Amino acid sequence: MKWFARQKGADVWDEPIQWPIGDIEAADRIRNICQSASASAELIGGSADHGRKSPEKQRKRESERYERAARAAMEIAMKISDDLMRDDAVRRIVDLCMKAGDTKTAQILYRAIQASWIRQATQKDYPALGR
């Protein structure tokens, strides 16, 4: 019965972007991506419930979902021309990476933050990044 089959919705990061977009729209899109992928990142990081599905299968699917989201957010962030908006967007991606336990990517992104106050706030939240 196809009536009861769940339709798989498209993720925010899979939607095509009509370039060029402005910095504000790009920052908003990154915020939406990070919020949408937050549950996947928490599941990967081990702080979320596994639910009813088999843990390995769900973990693999959520890992792929997180990676696609982080990659899309990073690609959009590279195109933001305003320094503060870009730093704030990168900060959001760092938060996503830390939820997923992806400290290697988070450290690389942390080093890209140029605004000292955003960098200090990030280091305050995640002391391991400052090493």
C-alpha cells in the first residue's frame, strides 16, 4: 500500500541555491541548516536517543546527513563577504561539529574565525579548540 508509505522530505541543505544570494540570506540559510542537522549531530555525538531503528543503520544514515549538512554550510559560508557574518556562520558550524564530536573539523573552522570576541566566546564554550 503506497498510501501509508512515508514520503522522504528533502533536507534544507539539499535545496538548490539560486546564486547570487546576499550575505544575510546566506547566514540565514546556514542557521537553518545547522538547526535542521542538530538532531543528527547529537545522535552521532552520543547525546541523543537511538529510537526504534537499528542503532548501526540509523547512526550511518544520520552520519551521512550530518556530513552533507556541514559540507553545504561550509560551502555557503565561504561565499559570505562580510567578515562578521561569516565568522558568526562559521561559529554555528563549529557548534554543529562539536555536537557531532567532530573536533578535527571544528578546530579547522575555529582557526578561520577572525573576530576576536567570537573566537573568545567559542573558546569559552569549547576549551579543547584553543589547544
